[in-house]
Amino acid sequence: MEIDSEDQTSERLELDFLAALVDELMRALLASGTMTRAQLQEIENAASRRTGAQPRSW
């Protein structure tokens, strides 16, 4: 059972890293003017629909 727990912890850490990475990339796209807040909100809304989570506001 410990192996499953270690795998779950590892997977959770990887997901947290990927979520933080995407967040930083989206912030960089906004800061550089590559994307607008409205475009980022569209992405956030689409991702939220796919995952069943509440979208954050951009």
C-alpha cells in the first residue's frame, strides 16, 4: 500500500507543478501583451468545463 501512496504523492506533486507552470505561462502571455484577459478567460473557462472545476477570473 505504501507504493500506491508514494505514487499518488508523486502524481499530485507533478500535477501541482504543471498547474503552476501553466499559470505562470498564462501570466507571462498577459504581461507581454500576447493574449488579452478575455482570451485567457476563454481558456480558463474551457479548461474548467473539461475538468468540472470553477473557473478563476482573469
